[in-house]
Amino acid sequence: MKAAGVWVLEPKALDKFIEREPERYSREDVKAMASALSSYVRSKANL
């Protein structure tokens, strides 16, 4: 059986993990994606 590619990260290690990751999106892109995701979640919560 092939692995699903899922991994678990200790919450306390998240900030250091993110610091070592290369930047893939600009801050503006992240803000736009966060806003869109937030709107989506709010729309689903109102169902």
C-alpha cells in the first residue's frame, strides 16, 4: 500500500519549520488567499 503523504508536526515546532521553508507566495498573495478562505468558511458556517 502506498503512503498517503500525510505528516504530523508538533505545534511547538511549527514556527521554526515555517522559518526554514522557502517563501513561495508573496504576503499579498497570502492575504488574498486567507481572505478568500475566511469568506468560504463563514459562508459554510451559515448553512
